[in-house]
Amino acid sequence: MTISKTRAIAVFGKNDFGGVAWPYGVAAQDTRPPEWTTEQYEAHLKDREQAQQLVFDWAQKYGLKKGKNRCCPKWLTRDRNSTCAGTKDPCALYDASSPDRAWLDHVTTWTFDKLPAVITAAPYSIDQDDRDRLAWWTTEDPRLGVAYGGPGWYGHSTKQIVLWRTDLIEIVGPA
């Protein structure tokens, strides 16, 4: 099944060129890189089409829209859709010393009814420190839930992490 551009834009928004603003890593290469064979490029297109369908179906299932901000879990603790800019508390996504830095890879934010609702990440691995940190977030704000598994829609052997607001959506699972 091919997703219509109009339906995809309703979930993901528009990019700067009027196309679909797919989550990071889900968009296909527009042209075949010179080092790829035609078969490699066709396999890439098929793989990215499957990833696009997966993330589209996942977002539709939960009534989510892709956010415009690249934010950390602090964003989820807010009751409005705003970035960490201007706050005294540095964003864990950009703070190199953050204990969240390892798992916050290939991040996409998601809104539900225009409110911060979900953060997805697709790191290459999830170790015990990551699991401990995700559990810490759920104790820091009891409205947060976490699920992880694989594979991530980013591809390249990534795993999927989902951190969400349980007061907005009771259960959210990996795609």
C-alpha cells in the first residue's frame, strides 16, 4: 500500500521543498548515489517505503503528529509544546554530559492534540545504563511510560525506544 502524499503530510508535515517531512532516516534518497547499483538503489527505495509505511501506521494508530522540535524528555514533562530554549535547564539532547545522550539518537518528537506526547529514539543499542535512565524518567514524572524493542524504523540495526505521556495516551508500543 502506498501512502498518499496528502495523508503523509497531515501526519508528518511538509519539508522545505513541499514534500513529506519524514522522521530522520525514513526518507529515501532522491537520486541513486553513483556508488550504488540500480539493484541497490531499488532495494533502498523498497526498504524506505516499508519504513515509511511502518511509521505512518504507528502514528495513525495512536493519533500522533510529528513534532517540529528536536527535544529531550524534559519536553514531555511540559503541558505545552515548546522547546527548552530560554530555560536554565539544558536540553539533555544537546548536553554532551547528559546521562540521556546515548539513547537519544535519531530522535523524533510527537504531539497528541497539539500537546507533547511521545519521543521516539532509534539508538544502535540499549544497554543497562539506558534502561536505568529511562526508568528514572518514569519516576521523575509518573505520567511517563517507556517501551523499547526493535527494530527501529531508522534501520541500520537500530532499536526502538518510545517514551510517552500516559495521561494523554494510555499505552504506546514500538512500531
